[in-house]
Amino acid sequence: MPVYDESDINFPMELTKNYVVSFVGNIYGDRKDYISHMKKRLGHLKYFYGNSYQKDQNKIYNESKIVLNFPNVRELNFRVFEALGSGSFLLNGQSYETMELFEDNKDIVFFDDMNDLTEKIEFYLESENERKRISSSGHRKVYEYHTLDRRVKSILQTLGLLWNSDQLKI
């Protein structure tokens, strides 16, 4: 089943933005290089990089002005739905699978390389209204189309087991 948002875990909260940038996940390979590059260029900013318990992840995203995602092999991963489900602004590495579901500069912003990432961080820190517009659009799209109940209904319709999605209440 395609990945989805768990709205009972990932949701907007009214919290102070304590972090300028955050990345919740394992730091290895290219991720290590990206984070090292960002620390050199943006090291004066308050950030969160590393792992957290799932229960703390939504809070970290809600406390962040910008959430980062470095997808492995350019795949669509749960972090996209976790960040957008929390109502956060997401800067995502290029991912063809993600681009099939979300529009660049409308629901999410994609970056190409280390320099592009840091330039976009600097731009969107200065462009708060644009950042909020994009994060609201991404959150709305996740909530309308990419929740667990939407996935289950879509699978059942595809299998011919459900004709009207209103028949199934999850």
C-alpha cells in the first residue's frame, strides 16, 4: 500500500517555532554531507538534526519553520506525510514519486543539490507568507487525499469491492 498520513499522530499544533530547520531521521551517507554543508553556511541558526521518538516527532515538526527530507533513491517516504500532516513547510530532495503527488512551489518545495537547498532555506526564511501558503496547501492535500482511510477506500474501489467511498467509514 502506498505510504500515507496518520492524522492522529501528525497534526498541526500551536507552538512557537523554536527551530529554523529540522531533520528527523538517521544521518548517514549524503545526508551527512548535506547537514555538514548547512552547518557551515547556516550554523548560526537554531536547528534540530537527528532521531527522535515518534511521539516527539510531530512536536519537533511543529516547532520548525522548515522541515527537511533527504529521500533515499528519490523515493516517496513517510517523512513527506509526517511533515505535511503536521502542517509544516517541507523542503524535499528531488523525488519523482513525490512529484507525482505534490506540486513544487505549491504543496512542497524540492531542492536539487546542497547549494540549492541552502539558498531555498535562506529565501523561505525571509518569505514567511509564501512559506505559510505552501505549508497550508501541502497539509490540505495530505488531509484530503493521502490519509489511511483514503488509501484503503482507493484499494477497495480498485478491487471492485467498494463502489461508493461513502459506504466505508473507517
